[in-house]
Amino acid sequence: MSQKLVEAYSVTDPYALRAAFGRFATGVVAVTYEADGVRYGMTANSFTSVSLDPALALVAVKRTSRAREFLETGHYTVNVLAEEQLDTGLHFAGRPGGPEVEWVTTGRSPRIAGALAYFECEPWATYDGGDHVLVVGRVTAFGEGSGAAEAAPLVFFEGAWRRLAAGACA
């Protein structure tokens, strides 16, 4: 079995580092909240479960994001986006242009209709993450969208929005 030579880059090259990080496929979430009666959101792909007991979830937020301060102090919802919610992901990434976001407002913070799953959170802890802040939230409520078992997630890979390929690995 022959081995391929792996290209090595300097960690001080942010473009090469971002491209290498982009080799890891991630799901896409929209983190939503309300401030002064207005609903806001931000798209993220750095989201993970942290703990089941207590129920904790983490999202990485750019340090300069307007959402950061609110997520550190107020209730918010992490919405796992379905592949047909690309327009919603783009909207909260600062590229609006698709249909209006359909909101559900029955919890402590607004959530997005049609999401595969949602996690309502309240601030638990924050950690320095370099140019990001790692916001850990205590999950206070969660659920799945109707039809979530049949729906596919919106995926981000190599700097592009993708669809998950059908079929399972053996």
C-alpha cells in the first residue's frame, strides 16, 4: 500500500488553515433570538452537543458578531436547518433575498418553522475561542420538526452549501 504525501502548511496562513478546516463537513444551524421585540438570527456551522446531564450545547460565535453579547446573556434557539432551508441559512449569513423566514414563537425565544430540530437555550458559560467566543447554553426545551425523520440536513463542506448523499456506510 503506497502512502500519499500530505501537503504541510504554516499555521500562520489563515487561508490554508480555513481550507483545511473546511475539509470537515458540518451541519448548518441558525441561532435565533429576540431583542426589543425584534427577531434576529445568525448562521453557524460550529455547533455541538456537550453534555446530556446537564443538557448543554455549544455554538461558536465570531467575537465581533452583534449576536455574541445577546447569546451570552439571553435566551436563544439553535435551529438545525434542513437542506430545503438554504435561503434561511443565507438570510442569517447576511445574504437575504429568499422568502420571508417563517417563525414559531411559542417558546422562550423564537425558532424557525421547518427546522429538523431545535434547542432552546439559556446561557451557561462562555470561553475564549480566539477570534470566536464559545457559548455553552443549557438546553431548556427541544424538539424535532414534523417530517424530520425523512428530511435531510443542510451541510457545509469546502466553503460551499451541500446536500447529504443518500445511502449509509457499512
